[in-house]
Amino acid sequence: MDWREFRANLFMKEQLHQLREKIESDYWHVAACSSDLICGASPENLWQEICSEWAVNTQSSAGYPSWI
């Protein structure tokens, strides 16, 4: 591994660490989505479709996560 690969790996590990911290501190929320949803939804409706699927999977009565 040369120094460029080493730097890239180090950067990716740091990014992953920061993402984990944000998820654990409830700054980010993880929603399980199928590849069919991500690849099949129109760009204009993707966010709404993800939130709708989240509501169905969590049986939320509001229809959208409280953090929106």
C-alpha cells in the first residue's frame, strides 16, 4: 500500500467514525429502504417515498418521522 492508499483508507475510517457518532447521538437516523425503492423512485418523490416506507415499517401514525 502506498501513501495515497493509506491516506484514503485513513480518511474513510474517520468518515465512518464520524457517521457512527452522529447516528449514536441521534443527529442522523437510519431508515431501512429496499433497493427497489431507491432505484425505482423518481428523484422528485424519493424523500417522500422513503418517509412513507419508514412510517409503514415503524407503524407510525403520523406518516413521517418526528425529526422531519
